[in-house]
Amino acid sequence: MIRVPAPLRLAPLRLALLACAALSLSGCISLLPKSKPAHLYRFGEPVAAAAPDMPARTVGVFRSNGAFQRESAGDRLLTVDGGKVAYIAQTRWAAPATVLWDEAVLAAFDADPGPVRLISRGEPASAAYVLRLDVRNFEARYDHGPKAAPTVLVRVRAAMTRGTDKQLAEKIFEASVPARDNRVGAIVPAYDKAVGEVLKAIVAWTNQQAAPAAQS
């Protein structure tokens, strides 16, 4: 009878255990849930840069912190269907909606040739007025059913206070833009257009409110 040394007898067992461990590990990896990558989008139409010969701004307006609809303040696209709210799956804004909104506001005022210069917190500049923008609605509304193309609603309350006498002017700005189709590729441009319409009206109104200070 031929005796096999102990190390040689254990070698196949070790190999078998290693093989089982490898199979177990590969099995765990294959069982991990797979999620589809989210598509990222932006809103806020690009605006042309200010011309080099644009006259110097004469009225400083400080923009204070405003509220933003809580359900849509993050990076998900909010939809409303009657009393039901939901988010569009696998779709995200490239940054939280509040961040993209702030960028769009600054770009709109920078590109406008009016007298107002928007001053942000921390800037070493004086301001004759304070402007507050509260975004009340920022959503895609399915008013004609879940399969029909939605309408994007952007609704903003603007309040402007004169620094010296605390005189307050306020107004609601609203834009409702129907999407061409019930697809993300059609809904995002509707957001773009609604934001652009609202900001254009807000900039014009702000310049109008600041006109007395610009003339004095």
C-alpha cells in the first residue's frame, strides 16, 4: 500500500475550498442590484454676454434669500397629477433646482442693459433696494391625465423694498408652458422656456421699480 504524504492529501481540499470561495464571491457580485444611470439636464436658457459698451449700472439691488418649493428644490423633476405628486424616473437636474435657479437669475440680470445691478450676499457694494424672489411653483402638471403632455408651471412672488423708507412693491409672475410631448426631451425645454419668460418679466419689473433711484 502506497501512503500519500499529508500535505499532498490536503492540497485538493484546499483547492476545492478556494474554488467554492471564488464562486461564492462571484455569485454575490452578480446578485447586486443594477440601476440604470440617470440622465442629467439643466434649465435656464443661455443668454448673450453683455456688450462691452454697456452703460454702467446706476442702481444696486441686493438679492436676499428667498423660498423655493420644497418638493422640487432638489435635483428631481416634480410632476403633479391632481392630488398625486411623483418624480420622473431616471431623470435628474445637473444640480439642485435651487442652484440652477440662482444661476439663471444672475445670468438674466447680467445680460440685461437696464440700470439695475444685482448684488449678491458678501459683495462689497451698496444697494438702494432689496429684492426677494420666492419660487412658489416649479413643476410639470398633468392637467389632462397621466398620458397627455404636461404643462410646466413656474410661479414666483417678487418683493422689492426700498432701503430708506421700507416701501414695498410686490408682484406674482407666472408662466405656463405646455410640453410638446409626454417625454423628458420635450418637458425640459418647457422648463427652459417657462424660466426664461418669468425671469424676463422679473428683470423688466425690477428695472421699472428702480427707475426713480436711477433718475435721481
